[in-house]
Amino acid sequence: MDNTDTKRLSRLTAILTQLQTKRILTAPELAAKFSVSIRTIYRDIRALEQAGVPVLTEEGKGYSLMEHYRLPPVMFTESEANALIIAEQLVLKNKDTSFIKDYSEAIDKIKAVLNHSVKDKANLLSERTRFDQNLNRERNSNNLSELQFALTNFNLVKIEYTNETQKISSRFIEPFALLSTQENWLLVAWCRLRKEFRYFRLDRIKKLELLSEKFTPHKMTLQEYFDKFYSS
């Protein structure tokens, strides 16, 4: 997802929110609000219609939503909510303050329609995730969704991990936080073998098993973790 994609996602989300809160909106009003052309608004409305949103066009007046239509909590699974959090972290790397403000407000409104359980988990994941742009867009891991689930549901995870010398070991870990560098996703987790917090590169996890066993949540924030283990 590049900067253009995230801007459009932000705008589509905000347009849908506007349509839910106002009786009718005109294309010129929307174009002025989001600083885009009227033609762009036409394309955005078509995109919402193609996604199944019941947008009604009133000739000579503007756009409205079909009566009683709302964005219900069941439209977002836990995994989908987690994906939104990753998108939010990407947007926060953008250098435009107004764009960040608009997107953050849109995400807050999406979180508002999540049920309490998913909302709490989404907020926890947001607090425990740091994102840096992957400049070469290389896809080198396939475990992020499962680790997000384990982090927010406090499930113990068993992994087969390859270190820098290519030695494979079996570990039982308690996921604590997810970090992204320009090259790799990193998992911060309590390693029961080493009895300490360790970094694990996701591209070196050769096998992952989500266990039913729960672990006791670690009572500190990500910033407190950095302050405790990496303060000068």
C-alpha cells in the first residue's frame, strides 16, 4: 500500500462517515472538504457503490445513504481490525500533519463501531506496534496475523527459529510487541527457554504453532519496555 492508496483509503472511509452523519452531501461539498476534484469524488462514490455501500444519488441534490444503513460491528473481524491498525501505523509515518489528523479521526470512528472485545484488542495492538516503511516492498514473512492474534489474546506460541548461524531451535514464546524496520518485522517476546525478552525476526520463523495455553500478560507498555531494557 503506497501513499496514494492510503490517502484514498482515508478519504473513502471519511466520505462513508460523512454520509452516515448527514442527510445529503453534494459532490462540490465533498470535493472542497477533501481538497480534491469533483471528478475524483465521482470516482470515490463509484468505488463505494462497487464495494456494496448503498449510496443513493438524488438528481440535482447530491448523495445520501439508504435509510437505516449503518456500518455494523459484524463487518469487521478481529483480523480485519488488526489489518486496520497496521494501516494506521503506516499512515502515521506520513509527513503531512493534516492527512494524519484526518486518517486518525476516521480510524477512531471505525473503532467506535467495533464490539468491546475487538476494540480493546485493537487498541492493545496499536499500543504494541511500531512501523517503519519497507522501502523495497519485499514480502519475507507470513506469520504476522497469527502473532497479532497471539499478542492480543495472550496465547503461548511454539516456533522453530533459525538464528544467524542457521541453527534451528524450538522455542516457546509469549508475544509482547511487534516492530517493523525497513527490512524485517521483529517480534519482541518473552522466551521461556532463555528466560528473558528476545527479538525474533519473522522471516527466520520456519514454523509457528498457536497454542491454546494462555500466558499472564506482561504489565508494562512498549515505551516502559524500551526504558527498562534500553535506557542509556
